[in-house]
Amino acid sequence: MPSIVGPIKIVSVSGGVVNFGDSFYVAPKESTKTNAGSGSLNTGDFTCTNNGVSSTNPFDPDINDQNLTANA
């Protein structure tokens, strides 16, 4: 029997699947923010970065960057 599931907020899932009954359309949404300095997120073999002096300021004057509202 079909059911109506309202907005759900899952704070953290470390590997796994969450199912809610007989769902017709599943559209997961995620919003994250990362502060990283110059050359810090490089991946791969034999990476060489020459940055000199690097500084990252994680201060964020606006309160909300990317709001997720319900299932929109």
C-alpha cells in the first residue's frame, strides 16, 4: 500500500542505503562546504605543487550558503 513520506533530514550516514517503502522517485540532496588552502586537495601520483606562502581564511560572513528545502 503506497504511503506518503514527508521531508526527512538525515544528518550523517557512513556507508549504507536508506529506503522508504515503495518509493517512486528518489532524489538525494547534499550540501557541503570545504575550506582548503592552495594545493591541498590535489590527488594523483607524483604531484608537485610550489605554492610559496599560502593562507586560507574560513570566515564566512553570510549565514546560509545553500539551503535545502523539503524535496524541491
